[in-house]
Amino acid sequence: MRIDILTILPKLLEGPLSDSIMKRAQEKGHVEIHIHNIRDYSTQKQKSVDDYQYGGGAGMVMMIQPIADCIEKLTSERKYDEIIYMTPDGEVLDQSMCNGLSSVENLIILCGHYKGVDQRIRDLFITKEISIGSYVLSGGELGAAVLVDAVVRLIPGVLNDETSALTDSFQDNLLAPPVYTRPEDYKGHKVPDILLSGNLPKIEEWRHEQSVKRTEERRPDLLD
Ligand code: ADE
């Protein structure tokens, strides 16, 4: 997979995408992540990327030209499956959307700032608008990092058996069961006996029951 991210704050993305599983996924060749600084595409003298909004009102709007030039350069080089805009008024990200995106070849992700991007960018280029939750971030970068992390870890081969996504919360619309490691007894707080029994079918049954119980208690909406 190839992911091109358009941003005015590249540093915000470099950190989260250059460590741990995201680092390994790139080193192993499962994903290529290219970060483009929108400012580099500005034809203005001051390299500006935003301007006052027509009709008045507080807050700047990201201009069409640098974003359009960057998107057009990329789309002239290869075909993209989706051109995504990160925005609080987009479709709320969930695991099934991540599963779907993990099997595509090429993605562009545009990070907004200020009051957002000129509506014509959305009308002309964007194929999917994604929000990571019902709150407003200072910009789309942290949302894009969340999206990339959640998608890339689902690409076959990125996770090994130990970190397999198959047992994640949400993968079957259930939350993950509780987990324990050494010691068996911490100041009188014991690990459930069943996990020490060695009876694998019984352990699986217990884990499933715990998942259902947790989901009923914490996220009953997932069971609808
Ligand atoms: N940009 C600002 N807020 C956002 C959100 N909640 N999700 C995605 N992008 C955003």
C-alpha cells in the first residue's frame, strides 16, 4: 500500500508514524508513507496556504491552489482508491471502515486546518471524509495518524501471531476480554483459576463470555 499525506505541519505526523509497528511495516515494505508539505506547492511569494473567508467571519480558510496542485501531481502519477479529507463533519471512523481501507493500493489523506479547506477542494477531489470522533482537533494531522495506524496494522503480514488483529476489540463487534500476566498472585489479587487450568476450550469459552459481558456493560450499542 502507498499512503500520501498532505499537511502544513509534517512534524506532527513524522513522530507517530516512525516508531514501533508503523516503523516495521514500512521497513518490511508493507506500506510506503509519503508526507507532503502543502506549503511547498504554494505559488504565492510568501508561500501562504490560507486566506480570509468570503462573506467575512473569523478564521482562515485553506486555499485551493497548493492543495489542488499537490493532488493533481499525485493523481497524474498513479490511480488512487480514495482521496480522504480529515474533518470533524466526516463519517465517524470505526473498525469496519479500517478493514475496508486496509485492502486498497493507494490513498491520499488531506489534513485540514483553521476553518477548513475551500469547499471546492472537497467538491472536486475528495472521495471520502473521515472524522475520528465527535470533538474538534486543532488540525487533521492527529486524526490522520490515528487513521493510518488503525489501517496499516490490518495489512496482512504487518502483525505477527502474537500481536494478531484477530483478537482485537471490535474485530467481531465485541470488546476484548481481560488479560493477565505474572505474577499469579499480586498482594492477594489472583489471576482467574480458569486461565491457569491449561484447558484451552474452556479458556476460549471463558474469554468469549467475558467479551460479551464487557460489551453489554460498556458498549451495548455494538450488540444492536
Ligand atoms: N480535524 C479536526 N477535528 C477532527 C476530527 N475530530 N476528526 C478528523 N479530523 C479532524
